[in-house]
Amino acid sequence: MPAFETGIVTRTVRLWPLANGVPQDTAGIFLTSTPIRPIAESSDQPPAPAAIFSPDGQIVAALDELGGIAAWRLSSGVPVPLSEIAIEEGDEVLAYAFSPGGRWLLAITDGERAGAFLWDLATDLSSVAAIPLENAPLPFGAVAFSPDDRWLAIDDQDQTTWLWDLREPAPGGKPRPLQGHLQGDVLLGFTPDATWLTMAAANTVYAWRLSDFLAYTFRGHEAPVTTLASSPDSRQLFSASRQGGTTRLWDLADVQPAASPYHLGDASAVALSADGRWLIAAIDGRIVRWDLAQDAGLPPSETLLERVPGVKALALSTDGRWLATSGDRGDVTLWSIADGADAGQPVELGPLPAPAAHLTFSGDAHWLAAATDDSRQERAWLWKIGADGAPPTEVVLEGLPGREGSVTSLVASRDGRWLGVSVDGYGTDLWRLDADPATLAAVEPVFLAAERVVFTPDSS
């Protein structure tokens, strides 16, 4: 299966197969042209993405030049067109998304037949009919599917969230209104076991228990909540405010109408492990870790690192063994935290010429990549993490000559073989990371005329 790109100039959607190594055709496989529509000044909606993958990577859906949604099956490695998922002529797709289990495709449209529509991908894909959602709100705010594909929630930006049960005989039937939350930007999600719908609006957190639809309101933030996440066992809810750094933990296992949160501290940076078990935060010059996998109550914590001032960003490797921190002076530091509080000696990396705006590990945890948002530094810094205590090998990935622009994204494939470095106004350099670190910097990357790239789950 391939990766797609959104062309900067032509706004096309293309695919590049990576299974056989570096793509030889830098133009990729053309799928469709995507219309560029102006966004009204009064609109709060960001433009819909040009293309999206289903969770299993088997289907790619894209906005086509007629304003509809086209889809292709990718299981054979060659895109096979499916029937077009039709949108009324003149309508605009504001947002579209696959459900986590891949059964449903949702589209929200504006125009003559404005509303929200579902397509059941478990049926014959040669003739998929749209299911209109009754009472779908416009304008809309946040949208969320439950992990089991049963529930769909859409916020209407006017103190009501609408909830559909997609297991009912008529999945698009009358939704249940969940009312009373504050107005403003909304974070919306479900717990991993799909028993709670959680929301943050302004400085308040809300939770609806889906077995009886009882609502609980959690107060404890003085600034808008910018992060909301559930523990892996769905028994705890974590919230944080970027302004002021306040972090809170709410107990869903023994929830009370007037529940008080656990105050975890005022953090300058926060990271969650890939499996959701560990919460790591930079607080008052320390790096603290909480274990969210316990049954209930305040989770046990341990101070991993002391005397780590000025931390602005954290990155945690997918295997949980490595922690990277970046500071306000361009310093990047690598820590081994596999043994918890017995963390090894820090490895100083860099420093970068400016604070790191992007910090990410490759999916196999063998590489750490960083980049600044300085428009004069159209490059990325890469470190190969050594085995058996060997020091990391630094590689500076210089972009193609004759351009200047800030790095807008660093995207690593899950298998650790590829890194996409996107530069504002120029495109994306695709680097193959399984090369010898000693020669990687001398290898010219594959240039993709792409504003942004996404890899399929299997990285092919």
C-alpha cells in the first residue's frame, strides 16, 4: 500500500508505493484533482484534508474535482477505484473521517443538502448509499466516533452535543442531545472501552456515562483545557491547560457529582506513552512519571529526573525506553528511562540554532528527529540511537539546495524506515533511514511535490 500527498501547486492526490524501496517515479500515481475552495472569513472550520486512509490502510478516500468523495481499494498495491460516494452538486465537504474500526465513513457537507452523512463500508462497496443523519448540526465543532464504532458524537458549537447509536436498525435516526456544556472550542472523545463520552469546553471537563447518560461536570482549571485523554483501562481521565500548565486527573471509577480532581502539578510540557499507560510531565525542573494503569485513585508517581530546567517539549519513544527533552535554548537531551527512576546519564544532543519546534521518534525507536521553525533552517537533525550504550550518531539532513523555508512537519513511518521532512512552500524530502548513518547525510533525498505526507499503518 502507498502513501499519499497533497500537491502544493496542482492540489492533486497521489500515491507512492514504498514496499520495494525508494520510489523511482517521484510524481507518484495520480488519483484525482482536489478543488481549492476559499474559506469564508466568518467560518471557523479548517479545510477538509485532501485524502484520508482507513484505519487498516486498505482504502484511501479523497475529495475529487467535482466536490464529491472518491475511494480506492489498495490491498493489491495498485489503487482500484470503488464507486464514487456522491455529494450533491454544489455542496462542499467540510469534513470527513473513517470510524476507528473502519466500518463507517462520515462526511459533513454544506450547500443545498447541508448535513452529515454516513456510508456503511461493511456493505457492497460497488454501490454504497448515503445514510443522512437526522438533526445533524451546522455549524459543527468537534466530531468523535467511539472505538467500537457504535457511537458518533458531533458538537454543534452552541452548548449541545448530539449522540447517535449506530447499532440501531436506522443508524442515522434521531440522536440524543447532551446539553449544558460551556460554549467555545471543544475537545471530544470516548474512553477506550466506549463506556464514557468525554469533553472539554473552555476551562471545564464533562463526562457522560453511556449506560445511563448521566452527566458529570469537573471543574478545576483556570484556563482553557487543551489536552484531554483517558487511561488505557478507562478508569481515569487526564486534562491539562497549556496556559499556566495546570494538569488534573479525574477518577471515573468512583465518580461523584461534585468530584474533586487530583492536582498533578503545573507542567511546562506533557507526554503520554503510546499505550496510554504512562503520563510524563516536566514540572518545576523535574521530569515526573505517573502510572495510569492502576485501578483507581491517585496514580503512583516517581521522579525520573532532577534538575532539568527550561523544558519546552517532550517526546517518548514507542517502546517507552527513551525520553527526549528540548529546552528554550535549542538544547536537546536524550534520557534512558527503561529502569524508571534509575535513569541513565543524559546524552546531550545538538544544540540546535533555535528551540526545537518538532521532536519525534521513529516508530521502531531507533531514531530521534528534531527541527526548528526558523525559516533560515530548512533542515532536520537526526540521531541514530546506539545499541548497548553506544553514543548516538548525529546526522544533519540538509534539504535540496536553493530554497529557504521553515520545517512544517516531521513524519516518521511506523517501521522506522522513512522520514518525511516538509518545508513550507517547497515540498517534502523523503529520507530512507535504514541506510548507514555515516553516509545518510550524503544521500540526496527523494523530493515529493507534497505539502504534507501520511504513511499507511504498515509503512508501505
